[in-house]
Amino acid sequence: MMNGIRMVKAGELFATFIFDGKDCADMGVYNVTSGAVYTMNIEPTFSDNKLEVPAYDGRYYYGTQITGQQFEFNCFCHDLIATEYENLRAWLHPRRIGRLILSDQPYKYYLVKVVSVSNLGAIPLTTIQTPQYSILGDHLRGDPVYTGSFTVTFETVGSAYGYGLSYYRDDLIYDANKKYGLDYYYNTGLLYKDMNPALKWDVPANAKDHDIPIFNPGSANGQPVYRIHHDGTLAEHTFIQINNSNTGTSTVVDVGGITGDIFVDTMSQVLTDENNNIYYGRFSGTRMEVNPHGYITELPETFVQDDEHINLIEYDTLYIEDNVVSINPMVLEVTKDLYGQYFCVCNNGGAKIIDVDTENNTLTLDPNTTTYDIPPAIVQDGVVIRPAGMAFNYVESNGVIPDTGNLGDVCIVDGVCYIYMYDEWQKSGYFSSADDFKDNNGNYKTIYRVFGATIVPLDKVTITTGNNIRYRYNGENITGESMPAFELEAELQPRYL
């Protein structure tokens, strides 16, 4: 555009979209309403498979086929000069395939191509003539510019689903936004890393129905990639079996004869070792799947009550002592259906709720998962002896992460905060600088923090390994070879309808 001014900024809510890495606003194109209403996709395009049978009143239903999604934009382009008009045509070329990111849903993308573009209803306009355009004696009448409206429709290519740009909410805020220049508007179903169930487990030797629950933040079934960390070479006929009781899936994987770490891709059903050797034909049973997330209970750190429009009183939401969570009933009244769900707080990885006390409004957590205390304040004669929360202390580290530390130690290295928890230094956004720990005299002091939490229902996903597996292999009944203990790690790219 000749004057360099755009009517709408890139990333503006509803008015813009990104296709193939370019924001439409930067192309001089804007999504506009039709009759003051934007059309939103609630569900993808689908068709039901049904069969009529003689002598049967009705039709048999045997599945629904999701065929794809279409996204239609009513667009307005403003004062495009000839080169910009040609750039627009190239951008919307019918053979171009790229990612489509909607401004109101910046946490996911769809792989799409253009399936239709209407003609441009252009208003006959030219640029305003100024001396800077006529110094060489040309353009005396002004260049033509293209202003008008058209409609473009995109359709998904391959998968009908959208894919998440992030698994954790932290990554969406700090990484995806910087990469794509997007704003972050609201809760997307993603969880903060310190309030998310674990993606790493220690699996014992010859495990039997060992829990490996995983959170799926998407709105479609997820198919994780697992990584088995182990040393040496596994014996032939070494198997693992991953069951999901909720989806009714059971997947058996032959990992025998593979050396070192193993990547188990449940979507493509291939194994890859640490040297990038690929193994096919190692999967049997049903394809592993994880249901999309259900209702998530989010508990904030604190809440404020308006006392008769006179005083705003702030309350802590929860305290934890000896694996018992006490929740303020003004925030949440616990119910028996919370039993078996996972309580996630302060990087504990998710502790299963093993008891619910509705009378005292408490939850008891599985003691096999480490959950640190977040105690209430200690008050004597109206004086606070110890504030509520977990204690944190700043340690000078001279710009180097220390080899070890004590629970709650904090250091700042290259502007990044690290906290010593669960026997290691972990990146954290809890504190920003050493000044957070200084009193008015510049002396370091202990800081006490209370935390928010989530309560998450998860599928019953378990792993069985080694000689606990009885398997029919090449027509023979075989007992799996013994499998040693290993560390299991998961990745899951969320999928969205």
C-alpha cells in the first residue's frame, strides 16, 4: 500500500487470519462480517454410514466419516497497488498448501489449501498524485489501486483435524506468540506446566498394569509418542502392552532386539531407535488413543470476596499438609466424583485422589506421589508468626546453576528463574529477579507462596511389560522375555476438531 498505513493490524481478533505464514492484514486484506455476523465452524464436515436391510424397520448405523473442514472468509482489500495485488494472487494460488491460524484460536493450526476464490468486486480508484511520484515525469495521473471485496474458501488437506502449537499454556504464551506474532486471549484448555499431570514415569521391571495417565488438551482423540530410556540391547520377544480402559484399546509392541532409547509412535505405528533406525511391523492389537479432556476444575491461588461493598477480603484457596488438601468451600465444595481424578499443583506431576471427605471439604492424595506441603499461616495473638504458603529463599549463584540445593532455593541465571524442587533445578516463572526477595533495607528475606491447582479426570492408561505378557507370535504362544526397569516419557501434539 502506497502510504504504508493499514486499516487493521496483524492479529486483530476475528478480522484477520494467518495463511502460509502471512497475516492477511499484512497483505492488505481483512475478514469482514456478513450481516454483522461471523460464521464459525462448530463441527467438521461429516457423513453417517447407514445401511437399510430388508425386513428391518430402520437403518443400521455403523460409523461416522469426518471428511474435512472448510473455512470461508468474506474479505475486503484496501488500496492495493499493482505489485501488492499480484502478491495477493500468488498467496491464494490454488496449488499452495499452508497452515491456517485463526486470530481467535491462536493455539492451533489447520493444514489447508484454497478451494475457491470469488472475483474481486473492485472500486475504480487511483493513488493520489504527489510530487514524490512524479519527480521523473511519470505517474502523472496516479497509479491504479485495488479496493473491493471477495470471498475465499480454504479446505483441510489430509487430516480433517487441527493441530496444537503447544502442549503447555506456558509454551503458548512465551514461544508460539513470539513465533507467529499472536495475542493470547483466554483459557484454551491448555494447562500450566506446574499444574499439569506428568509426562514422565519410572516403570519397574516386568511391570503389571502400571499407571501412565496422560492429559490430552485437545478436542479430538490423541495418539502419543512414547520414549523408552534404557541401556543395552533388549532380548528378542521383549514386549510392552499399553492399555486404555476408557477407550477399550490395547496395543502390544515388540521392542525386542533394539539397543538404547526407543521412540514408540502410536499414530504411525513405527519404532525408531536412538540411531534413527526405523522398525515396521512391531505393533499389534488396537491403535492406542487417549480421549480429549473432560471438565477441568481450576483452583486459583487466592480469591476476593466483596464484603457488603465495603471491604474486599482476599482468601487463600487451598492448603496442603501430609497429602491432605483443604479447600475453601467458597471456592469449591468437594464431591465424591472427584475420587480417582488427579490433583496437580506445584509440579507434583499429578497425584491421584484416593479419598474425598465432603464433611471437612478435603481431598486425600496418593502418598506414592510427592506433594509438598503448602501450610496455612501461623498466627499468635493476632500476629502472623509465619505467613501461609511454601517457603522460598534466594541464593547467590554467580550466574551459574548450582550443582545441588535445598527445597525452595531460588537462583537467577541469565535472567531465568530456577527453583530447586523434586531434587533438581527447574525453570520457573514464580520470581523475576533477586529484588523479589529483598526487604525495604535491601536484605534478603524468605518469601512464602500459595499456589493454584487443577483437578483433572484422566483415562485409565496402564503399561505391562516383560514376562507379564502372554503373546501369540507366529502361531506360537509365547511368554515375553524379562524387561528391566526403564524411564518412560511421552509427547502429545493436541488435535482439535
